[in-house]
Amino acid sequence: MRIPDWIIDGLKERERSKDLLVFLKDNGIVTICEEAKCPNIGTCFSKKTATFLIMGSICTRNCNFCAVTSGIPHPLSEDEPTKVAETVKTLGIRHTVITSVTRDDLEDGGANHFVKTIRAVRAVNRGVTVEMLIPDFDGNISSVDEIIKEKPEVINHNIETVKELYNEVRPKADYSRSLELLLRVNQQSDRIIAKSGMMVGLGENEEQVYKTMDDLLNAGVQILTIGQYLRPTNKHHEIKRFVTPEEFDRYREVGLEKGFTGVASGPFVRSSYKAKEIYQEARSKQGM
């Protein structure tokens, strides 16, 4: 399949990431930007912003769309929350996005480590807003509640794809379980913005995308991100098609018409794409 020009041009931006990447590695900081081979890494790193990946770089799951290494993770690093907090301070980040690999090997899925990181970031960064991109914790609601109690400004959990493709794309995940997690966030706090994201180009059709939007809205999601799936290696799920920029624009229009307060939709949009700006837009619309 021929790679469109708009994809090729965008990938060239990765070259702008080198300086910050060296700084982060020297300080023992891992980012999902690098581990997941995010196409926006150059744009974000040039602005000294990144999405922190905690609990190591090895995931216990093996989703066939994801570039993150799968295997047996290392033990948690007790000083990681402090390192993340200090890096946020050094870089002057005002909206901090933190995610993790999935840690099904841990009893709480790593929820307590998330909590420690939130507290550490806030302790040394007055006025910072915090966005948590969390896994499904294998359906452990108490783990979700631990994070909700910390009241991060945004809790994000990606639906990733349409229901019909879950067995093929996310065999260890569950579509309904992810919706229940997002609904839990909405039910437990009216101050936390619920967010989710999905990829397109995996084999879904337009009707399925709109149905997924409806399911997310019914679960209380306010912010939605939609981006083009890009195949990390030839061993990963193949790209079924490249969605055009015009189609992405339409998805954004429909999403806003349906009721999302913030929608980012484009070939290179990922979960944390312009996270601060979209959060502020959603917050303004809600009068928060």
C-alpha cells in the first residue's frame, strides 16, 4: 500500500526530538512517545513536552497494534514518582500527561504507583494540571477508584478501536469493560473530565466509528481523539487503509455535533495530542 504524502511529511518531524530524548534518557525517564513510536514526537519534544511512561517499558499484554515491548516487566522503581515530578518542574510543563504499560502482574495493576506519581508531581509543581492515561486494570474497580480519589483533572482510557475488531486487535481487552471504566469515572466525579481515543484504518467502517462515538458519549466521555493507525513493524496488524485528512475533519465535526466538548481528529493525532489545549477547551465549554 502506497504511503500518502501527508503521512511521509509528518513523519519527518521525528528528527526534531533528539535533544530532549537525550535529556530524558540521561535522567532515567521513559516516555510513551518514544516507546510507542509516536509520529508527533518531534513536534512535542521541540516544545519540551512529553507523555511520561511509568512502571517500566515492558507490557504484560501483547496487543497487535502496539509498538511497546511485551514480556515480563521489571519490579517497580520506588524513586520513579520523584523523578517524574522533578522532570516536570525542570521542563516547566503545566499540563502533565502520565501513562503506563499494562501491569497485569501487579495485584492492583499499578494503581498505587499512579497515585504516588500524581502526589509527587503536585507536591513540587504548584498549579499543574494532571492527565492520567490509564489501563483497564483487568476490571479491578477498586484500582480505578484509587485514581479517581486523587482527582486528576483528566482521566483518559482509550477504547482504541471499534467493538467488532476487539478480538482481532485487542484480544486481552474487553470493549464493555473499557466503557464501564469510563462510566465509573463519570459517575464518581463531576469534576474529572473523562477522555478516550481510538485509531482508524484498522478495518472499521464509518458507521462503526459513529457507533463507538455514541457508546463513549453514553459512558460520559467528554474528550475524544481519533488518529491514523500506523503499523510499527511487519509483524503487527496491517494497515487496511489510510484515512484522508478530509475524513478526519468530518469525524471531528460529527463528534462535536454529537456532544463531545473536545475532539482532536487527524492522521497524526494520538491520545496526548495537544492535551493541554483540548483540556482547556473542554473545561471552558463546561464552565469549570
